[in-house]
Amino acid sequence: MGSTSPQEPQKDMEGYYNLLQAGSELESTLQQVTVPVSMQEVAGYIEKQVAYLSGGRGEDSSVIITLPECSAFSDIPEESLAKVLSYLTLIPRARQPGVKFIIILDRRLDTWTSIKTALARIAASFPGNLHLVLVLRPTSFFQRTVTDLGFRFSQEDFMIKMPVVMLSSVTDLLRYIDENQLTSEFGGTLDYCHSNWIVLRTAIESFAVMVKDIAQMLQAFGTELAETQLSEECSAIELLLLSHTEKYRRLKDAIKSVMREGRQLLSNLETSRKEVNSDTNWDITQDWDTMQRLLAQLTDMEMAFDGFFDKHHLKLHQYLQLLRYEHSFQEMESSLEKLRVQERKVSVTGESLLQTEQAARELDSLERRAQEEMSRAQVLILHGHQLAAGHHYAMALIIQRCNELRHHCDNLTSALSTKRNMLSRAQTLLRCLEEAQRWCDDAVYLLANQQVDKFQSKEGAQTALRAIEKFQEGAPPLLIAGSDVLFMEYESVLTSYLQAHIEKTFEKHSSVQALIQCRQSCLRKLADKLVRPVQLVTPRPEYTPRSKSPLFSPKHDFNSGLKFTFDLPLPGKKTSRKSPNSRKIEVIHDYQTPISPPYCIDGEDSAELLKRHVMNELIETERIYVEELLAVLLGYRAEMDNPAYASLLPTSLRNKRDVLFGNLPDIYNFHSSVFLQDLESCLETPEAVGACFLERKEHFHLYECYCQNKPRSESLWRQFSDCPFFQECQKKLEHKLALDSYLLKPVQRLTKYQLLLKELLKYSSGCERISELQGALTAMLDLLKSVNDSMHQIAITGYEGDLCDLGRVLMQGSFSVWISHKKGPTRVKELARFKPMQRHLFLHEHALLFCKRREEHGESADKTPSYSFKHCLKMSAVGITENVKGDVKKFEIWYSGREEVYVIQAPTVEVKITWLNEIRRILTNQQKQLKEELCHSVAYPELSPPLSVRAVRPPRGVLKGCLPRLDLVSLSGGVCVCLRARSPRLTRPSQRQ
């Protein structure tokens, strides 16, 4: 399987939104504590006590701002005074929007001019809702008088801007403000320390800034976590985990520090709150409430951040685990696939015991390595299940990978077991054959070493007979069973070499048996006769074998005087492979019917669903097809060798099994053992099925042999369709249809493939492997065409040579043909023919055949047409003219320098173009091959004789002007081939050179 991107974890957006909400609430609380103007900006004037907030309240909870005696009040710049007043008013307004203010202007030691200036500046700079201005006028007589007169004349001006009350003494002040809301300097009881207020206010503002910074850092880090793009490299994820963890720790330390300061500040406020009356000092109470709420919200934000980070950190850690697991999976899958490749390379078709033993050792080594790798795979599977049990976010993918590894291990184990069994059977077969060969050699040695002089007596002949019979009793079971049983039993491991080895062994056994029977016949005659005592003279043997050898070949003259050699096959003794091994077929059937794991489609689009549907149909119909083939082979073909049905089987049908069924066993073995497994492996990836068809393209040529045999099979079936044997087999199988319907299944299946591939191609637009699907469809269509062409080819009669020598059939079809010869009586005869001849043309790789189609009529006639051979043109001496005047469907094929010209009319222009393209391709390939041979002869003159100048001259009959237009001159058979794309001008023979 190809490597895919690991599944990334889903973002914890809920935790991220909770973090943002907590930050928003904290920001809202901070607005009650912080003001736009900070203490640092007005600290100098606040420390000089130009104005201050004592915490007292007037009527309607108006906030009291006190402006005590200040000698430098008139020297304060307007901007600075505005900032001081803004700062002092913003603090209450942040807590209580819309609050009113009362200003106490203490000028008991000052002058009217100073009072007038101060009131004017207050009116111009005060930013809040000024409810009342209480002025304590100067206490000296002169200044009091001046003040009263000045205020009387200016009262209307001041009252328009702000309500001003001129007070004579502190006692008058108590009429407007309660005593407990005034500080001691005004005769009140309110406890106020200006320096403590500055320290407390500075601490509150500093804490608010730190809280704000922490909140922004938490939100920024949360946004970074939520928007992090994950890499597919383990090292990058590890660095990311370390970086996030380090940032998290720094933030936690900062939060702890801020929380400590906040708690300390809250403790100070609590102390101040207890020392004073909370009902009279509202500011401390509100500050304490605000700080407590601020600490609680900061704690909530910290908890939200912790939850979000923990989830993100867990998923990031799980993503790293998935990356490592996916990497280990890819390595393990590659390792198992390499073992499968090595397993396929181990040959089980050795030609000797040494080769099979070497293959067994290789298989042992491979099994050890496979066991080690599968142990590692089991550890990886266990690790995957542990990850899944830990609620991993990619649990489904991990379980899928575990199942894939388990499937790979099962396939490898099964393949090694199958290969081990096949190798063991091949070794057993070779040992049996060697044992049979040794037995034959021992038999020859026994016959060669029997002393002829002892045969003359009855006792000697009987002793020799008993020795031979005893020796035959020890014959290997392989020779007793016969070659047919051996072929059936070891069909799964048979190769051409082993088959020839078996045939050679049994031919040798037949020869030895003939010698033994001849010797036994002679000995029986001697034992049955009453022989007179005769003194025999034993001749001295010229050569006495000293030791027996498997290569021993006696050449002495015994009673029969026969000379023989056991290593040569005897003529007429060729043993053919009879029936398939039923047990082999049963084993394949059991192996090929696993229970497929359930498959569920979820969330796929319609095209993907249709594609899966077509793939499921292809696999299910393939399984049914394999089962039907197995039923035919077991229920009909194998039963033809069953002695119980011998009486039902006609004698003339007993040796026609291969004719009736053709190569159906080979087709079954291919589909059951190879192709069905290939299709099942593509269940999850239907687009990969194209590669299966292309990889097994050569195996499908089995259908050509089957279809070529089909007419013979149908003819045989028509003769014996009413045979009781077939009826009994059909009844036993409970088939509703007769055998001929099932023999048609391979042809129907072949046409079904291209239909299913077309459907699959229709739903695979945009797929990466669509070219493989298109190639598979083209291959199946070409196969159907090739099968069709070969079916026509086998119907050719009258051709004396071997059609196989002409190469593969490329095209075939019916055409109208006119023939003209350059000279001779044939020319006159052909010119007199105005009506064209109807010919069926077969284009081979090396020749073009002209045949006449013949069809028989009548009820008993064969419906398959036949083709009578008429003429053959070798492609090495052929030229073409693509266009003929008067008809766009005509073209010329001329032969031997236009000695013979064939005007051919195609049924359509498309057919003409197709044939011309194919012929042009053949001639072009011939030119390339001749050019390479010519270059080779020039480069290596010592390897071939030099070409004469006459050899490249155009032969007689070639038109003038043709040779200069050639790219290459064909010298095959002294013929010059000219490819022309234009319509030539026909000239009279007198005009030709």
C-alpha cells in the first residue's frame, strides 16, 4: 500500500472558545480597575496633594474631591490639572458610571483672587458631572470682605457654569456633608491617609496591568495552539511538544506570581476594610469586591487554559504516537512485502533432488526470517491495540492498520506453507522417480548376472523364476500404481521437465518389463520341459560387470540376443497427462472459499458507491464462476474415470475427455489459485483492478486454446448429448441445465470482463490509476478480437504448411478482390474478370492469406463456416498503394515488384484505414530490422559477407522514380519494397525497366 498522510487530530474548538470567553469576562472586570490615565502620569501632583479622593460621599452618593490649601495651585499647567481631575474622576466612574461629584475648595488662608482663579480653572477642566462646589472662604477679615463683595458681583457668572456655595466656616460645611464623610481637617471623623492611598492605588493598577498582560498571553498562546499546522515529521512534532510545554510552564509561573500578588493585595484591602467602617469608606469596599472578582476570573481563565492545553497536548502526543506507529507500519509492510517477493522467487520446480534440497534450505532460512518479522508484527499489532484502548482519536485507522498487518502475516504464512507443501511433494516425487530408476537398473543387473548354464535344469529355471518374482515383489509402489495415478497425485507440482522425467521413467520400466517377461517366458518353457542330462560347457565371458551402476546398459548376447539402452525413450510409448487430480481441485476449492470480512461504506459519494458495487459484483461473479468450473470438473470430467460409471460411458467417448473439456482444468487453476485472489485484494481499492488484468494478461490466452477447441467439443457433445452418463451426472449435481451450457461459461465470462471494466471506468473519472483501467479494457477487447480471429483461423482448410509458422493472426475480414498479373496467360484470364472475387483475408505477422468462405446448409450441417485456402503472400515481398482512383474504399497490395497486383475493396473506409495502418506497421518493422542487419554487417564485416552493389539495385518491375524516395531498401529475397502515400500512375509494361 502506498504511504498516506496521517490523520490529524481535530481542533478542540470548544476549549478554545471557553478560553476566549474567560478572557473577555476578565477584560470586562479589568475595565473597572484600570483607567486611561495612570498613576505614573499624575504621580507628582498627587503626591503634592493638589487634589485627593478621601472616600467620603455627599448626598445622592456624590463623590467628594478635596482641593486643600496649595500655594502653587495657580502655577499648575492647565493640561496637568485636567489630567489630575480626569484621573480622580475616572476611578469612581469606572466603578459606577454616571456618578456625581462634590468639590470642597479649601481657601481659608487664601485670597479672593486665588478663589476666583481656582473656580475658573475648575469650571474649564473638570470632566465629570459636577453636582456642587463648596468653597471655604478666607478667614481674615479683609479677605473675607473682599471675597463676599467679589462673589456677590460674580455669583451669576459662576452659577451659570457650576453651582457654587460660599461657606464661612467648617461648621457651615456640615450642613451639606455628614461628619463621618469628612476628614479630620474639616472636623470630620473619616480616617484618610494620603500616602497609604497612593501605595494602594499604585498596587491595584500594577496588578491590573499584570493581569491584563497574563490574559493577553494566555489568549495568544491559545490562538497559537488552535492554529498550529502539524508536520508529518516526528522530530518536528517532538520539538513542537517541547516548545509548547516550555511556554506552558512559563505562563503557569507567571500566573502563580500574579495570583500571589493579587492575594497579598486582597489581604491588604481586607485589613484596611476591617480597620475602617465599610459603610463610610465605600472605595475600599468596592476595591476589595473588584479584586476578589478579578482573582476569581483569573482562576477561571487559568482553569479554562489548563483544560484546553491538556486536550491539545494529549492530541498532539497522540498524533506523535500515530506518526511513529504509521512509520513502523510502513516499514513492517515493506519488510513483509520483501519476504513475499523472496518467497515467490523460491522455485519448487527443481530438476533434481539437489536443486529441491537447495530450495528447501532457502525456504527454511526465509521461514526463520519471516517468523522474526511476524513476531515484530505481532508486537506492533499489540501496540496498536493498546493505543486504541487508550481512546486514541485515530482508533479506527489504527485498528485498520492492525487488521492489514494481520492479513499480511496470514498471507505470508499461507504462502510459505503452500510452498513448503509443494516443495515437499516435489522432493517426494523426485525420490520416488530415483527409486524407480534404481529398481530398473537393479532389474537389468539381475537379468545380466543370471548364469545361463543353470537354466538348463528344471530346478535352475524355477530358481531363476522365483528370483525374478521376488525381485518384482519389491517394485516401488510408484511403478505399480502407473503414470496416470502419478500425474493425478502430483499434478500441483508437475512441470514439463518432471512430466518428461516421469514419461522417461515409465518408458524405461516398460522396456525392463518387456525384458523380464521375455526372460520369464523362456524360463517357464525350460521349467515345463523334461530335459535330458546334458553336460554344458560354459563359455568364458568377455566382460563381467564388477559393480552395479544406475548407468549400466548390458550389451551381451543372452538367450534373446537383444541389445538395448535404457536412457533412450522408446517410440510409440509417449505417456500423456490424463485427468486432473481431484484431490488437488478439492484443496484449491477449500482454500478459495474464505469468509470475507464484513465491509462497511460510510460517507462515500455516489460514484464511489457505484464503483464499489461494480467491484463487489466482479468478485462475487468470479467466485460463482470458479465454483461452477469446479462442479463441472468434479461432476463430469473426473467421473469419466470412475469405474462405477464405466457401463454408462460409450466406448468411443472414453478417450475424448480432453476434446470435450479442452483446457478447462488450466482455466480453473488460473482463476481459483491466482486471479480470484488478485480480485479480492482489490476490494478496498477498485481502481487497482486494472493492474491485475494487465499483470495476468498473458494467462488469459488460455481462452484462445479453449475457444479453438470449442467447435470440436460442440461436435462431440451433439453426438453424445443423450448419453446416460451425462444424464446421471447432471442428476447427481442437481443441475437444471445440461453440460453444454456450463461449457459455454468461459466464453461468457470472457465477454463479461470487458463489460464490468467499462462500468468501473465510467465511475472512475479523475482517478490516478484510470490509465491502468483503460489499458485493462483495451487488453480484454484485444483478447476478444484475438480469440475471434483465432476461431476463424482454425477453420482454414487446404493450406499445406503449418499456420503457426506465419505468426500470430493480427486481422481478418471479408473483401472484394481483383487480381492482375504482369504477364502470362493468367493475366488475360484475370483481366477478363470484371466481377470481383469475394475473399476472406487473414493478416499474419509474416504472410497474408487469401481464402474463400464456405458454409454448409441443411439441418445436420455444421453452422461454423470454413475457409478454403487460395493464395499466400509473404510480407517480406509486399508493397501497398493506399489510394486507388475511383473508389475511396479501395487500395492495392502488390507483390514481387508488381508482378502481381491485388486491388482490394473494403466494406467501409474505416476498415480500409485500419488494415492499411496494420500493414504499414508490419512493413515499417521489417525495414527497421533490415536496417539494423545492414548496419551490423557494415560495422562487423567479418561476421557476414559484404553486400554487392547489384544487390541494392531495384529488381525488374519496379517503377522509375520509386527508389530515390525510399528511406530504406528491403533486400529480402531480392525484392525492393516501396511504401507510397500517393496514388501511382499505372504504366504499361513497355514503360517499365
